[in-house]
Amino acid sequence: MICPQCRSADCFRSHRSGLIDFVCTGLGLRPWRCHTCDFRFRARSVALAFSRYAHCPRCGNFDLERIARGRVEDGILVYAQRFLGFPAYRCDPCREKFFSLRPYRRILPSMISTEERKAS
Ligand SMILES: [Zn+2]
Ligand SMILES: [Zn+2]
């Protein structure tokens, strides 16, 4: 999980608090908190702020490889998506191949600590 504020990968599942969190969990959105900047956010497989960009549906990776459409073998409506010319991507860590109409943006977890960021 990448923090939408500081892009640290040092995030952990936050406890639910209150009715809004309860409703969001019902929608598949789970509360998270970032260790680095203490930012609280909601996420499905990726943070909501990043969910409009292409990402791996299995692990939420944004560091994707653009592949030929013919290489996507399974998934819902593969043939329709291939025919319609949807962009195809491959996730290297989990070897998931999928189509996504979302714009591609390579979001990588930042290794910069909060202290370094404040100093600059
Ligand atoms: Zn953060
Ligand atoms: Zn993946």
C-alpha cells in the first residue's frame, strides 16, 4: 500500500472508528494509516486517490509493463476488450495480465522519510 500523501509504502491497516468507516468497509474501502506522515486514508487494493490510474487488480502495483493485447489470456470479457483495443498491462511481481482503460502512471513508493522532506 502506497500512501497518497507522501508515497511511503510504510502503511498499516487502521482500526475502524465510527459510522463512516463502517459504511466504507461495506463498500470494500478499508481505512489505512501511514507510518511516515501519519496520514489516514481509505483504500481498496490501492489508495482511493490513486485508483483512477492503471494498477494491478491483484496486488495494487503501479509499476506495470505494457504488453501486446494478445498476451492477456483470462479475465472477464477478454475477447471484447481485445477487440475494442483496450491497453493491456502486465504486473511483474504477480505475473497478472489485464486490461485497463485507466491512464498509466508509474507510482512508486518513495523512500524519502518525513524528516528529509521537511528539511528540503
Ligand atoms: Zn504518508
Ligand atoms: Zn500484481
